Amino acid sequence: MTTQPAAPDVARLRANCAREVFAVADALRRTGRQRRLRDVTIVLPIDHASVEAVELACLALAEGELSEAAADLDRFLDRVTADAAAAERFLQSVRSVVRRVGPTSQAR
């Protein structure tokens, strides 16, 4: 019996997380709402991770892809997506946090 490696699924999940976090960060930056991230009420512990990821993405967008913030976000996403179930909770939390920040044209 041959089992398929999990690596492509992990890579796809990480790419999805990165895409969503950057989309949210870009939308927040364009509307100036990134400053409201610190005012979000933390409901679940995973919300801390979501706020941190979006803040890092906002910094990475402002400073460029070779910035320290971009490297920090890469390492952060590697940790968050190491477990598929945790990564799904993370994405749900990112969506929840963005709804609490306020409407953006990119929020899903």
C-alpha cells in the first residue's frame, strides 16, 4: 500500500494561509484600519496569533519582501501551518479578527 506524502498538502495550506493573511493586511492598509488591530478584543488564544500574523504582514508589505518582518512572518506561518487542524483554526480566526476590525473590500 502506497501512501501519498503530506508535504504537498502542507505546502498548499501554508500558501492559502499566506495568501489570506496578505490579502487581509493589504486591505487593512489601504483603508487605514491596520491601526485598529490592537483594539480587537481577543476571544480565543488563537486570536493572538491572527493579530500577530496580520500585523507582521502589514509590516512586510510596508517594508518589502526582504525585510525582517517578512522573514518573521515566514517563520510564523511555518509554525502555524505545521498542523493542518491548527492551520484551519488559524484561518477562521484571521477571518474573525478582520470582521471585528471592520469591513474591508478584501475580507472573506
